[in-house]
Amino acid sequence: MTIITSVLFLFFLFASSIKVLGWQPFIFNTQLAFFKKYGLTRTHMYLVGLIEMAAAILLLASLILKLDILMVLGALGIAFTSIGALYFHFRYDTFKDAVPALITLVLSGTILIKHYGLIASLL
């Protein structure tokens, strides 16, 4: 699980930092164009970036503190944003545009399935 958690952390730290800070102009403008195509605003993109960043930080904290609950919460955040991305990509774009969200959903789902017992005990 450490490898999957690390990959998700790195990917979402990168992706969310662009959405929040806009530090990489080409990717930022590409993503903003997607959001506008979906009828969403820069504010929506910023909020999605904050959710992704919080999820990434939870994943990092789970690795450092060795707390499975933080890993589950981070994976839930990523699954949530991945499902949202899939909805918009399938509605407005091509399958090719949905592939990264599909991969991150599978990876976060893998974490959630592995920790099913913990999730069930919380419910």
C-alpha cells in the first residue's frame, strides 16, 4: 500500500498545486479550459484543488504517522474527486480524457478495499 499511497500523494500534490496556485501555466490553462467547458468557474477549480490537496496531505500524514484512518480519509477524498472528474469527462469529453481519473479511482479504490474492515467499523 505504501507505493500506491505514495503515487497518489505525488500525483495529487502536483495536480492540486496547479489548480490552487496556477504555477504551471500550460497545464493550468488546459485544466481551466476543461472547467469552463463544463460550465464551471475558476472558483470551482480552486475548490477541487483544495480537496485534492487535503487528500494528498492526508495520504502523506498516513505514511509518516502510520495511521490507516488518515489513509482511508485521503483515499476517500481522491475517490470523490476522481468520480467527479469521470462524470464530467464522460459527459463532455472523450474516454482518453477520463483515463487519469479512472486510474486514480482504481488506485484509491484499492486502498479503500484493503481497509474495508476499518471502514466498516467506523460505520
